[in-house]
Amino acid sequence: VGIDLVAMCVNDLSAQGAEPLMFLDYYATGKLNADEAAKVVAGIAEGCRQAGAALAGGETAEMPGMYSKGDYDLAGFAIGAAERGTLLPRMDEMRASDAIIGIASSGPHSNGYSLVRKIVEVSGLGWDAPAPFAPGKTLAEALLEPTRIYVKTVLALMQSTRVKGMAHITGGGLLGNVPRVLPDNVMAVIDGKCWPRPPLFQWLQQHGQVPEEEMHRVFNCGIGFVLIVPREECARAVEVLRLRGETAWQIGTIQVRGNDTRHIIVR
């Protein structure tokens, strides 16, 4: 959960074209459990290491009566920097035929867990049961895989590729996050067959009987980060991402929006 806290902040900064510099956290609880808090802070420190950001400080608050026994509230924020004039998205540069690249997620990341918990309840499985979609892991271990932090990969790619826009696929999925970086005259057309949907999401959809559109609105469905680049730079950008240890695909294109009321179509 500490890594996830950092990831939600620093990945958002990366999507703006900024480099995370420092992170601060806030941990509030009714009565401090030192061992539990130490594990959370260790996760935060690991997230900062992965992002190349300094853990500059934080606040721990004990507030009896505000939190139930065993509960804690965790929040944080990050500060980043970018050269003047380099912030994304560059909406005025986006053109029909630009390529959309998706980078693989490590799991649900930090979103959709109200639905995840409900689906697990309906399935009848315990949290310590073997995960049907992840051999060798319990259900809890598989569903709590930490969010992938894309900062260093994205910063490196920006040195060699003309990136026009990026989206961190969090709450709202592809349907809710990609349109935020698009100008009004274009739309994103994404082909869901361009990447293999991880077995975890197949299991969630099957046992929760979740409609396809709802899957793309609640979950990342295997795509944690999206980039928009010129068509002629797409193949090289995907190769750069793969050389840096990411799994990436071209998952769609930018097209003229015309009279369509939608900013995005996921087929």
C-alpha cells in the first residue's frame, strides 16, 4: 500500500511530463501500531526509490475516537519539475494518425477494489485461497501486487521521442483517463485485441459478470499507462520501452472526431 500511495502521485506527475523530486506522506490512526506503520513507511520508501524521488518528510497522527481499531488513513503528495514549455499534453500538436501506445500494468493497481471485494465475496473464495489466475500465489497476494511506477521509463523515452500526451490509467480506466489529454477535434480509437488481457481481469469479469464497457471504466484491463506519439516514431518508442523492461504495444490511433459525441472508442 505504501508503494501504491507513491505510484498514484508520481505516475500522475509523469503524465504531465514532469520529473518527481520529493514525496511527503500522512499517516493517521486511532492508536499507532509501530510494526504496521513501519511496513507502510518501508513501502513508501521503496516507491520513492523506484521513482527517483526523495522522501522529504511526513506526519503521523494519533486520533482516538476518529478511527476504528486497526484502521488507518494514508495520504501523500509529490512535487515535480519540468522545463518551461515542456508540460504535457501538447494538444495543439495532436493529429489524426498519431499512434497510441499502452504500457502493461502489474494488476488492478489502486483502482476498482470496491468491485474486486464484491466479486471475491460472490466467488466464495477466501483471501488465503490459491488464486485461480496466478499459480503459486494466494488470492490476496495476487490482488495486492503493487502498482507499477513508470517514472524512469517515461523520462527516458521523452529524451528520444516526441511525446504529445500521456495518461495514467487510474480510476475511470481507459474510458475516463485518455480523453483528458485530447483536444476537441480528435478521438482515440483503441483496439482491445492489441494486447492480451491478463487472466486476473478475465477472472474478475467472468465471476462478476461485468459488462465489457464497465470493465474499461472501472479497471485498467492490463494497460497502466498510455502515450500518444507521432505514427512514424511509434515502433521505435515501443522498442525503447521494451529495452527498459516494460511490456508495450501500439493499442490504437488518433482519429478525426467529426460528429461523434465520444472522445474515445474501445473496440
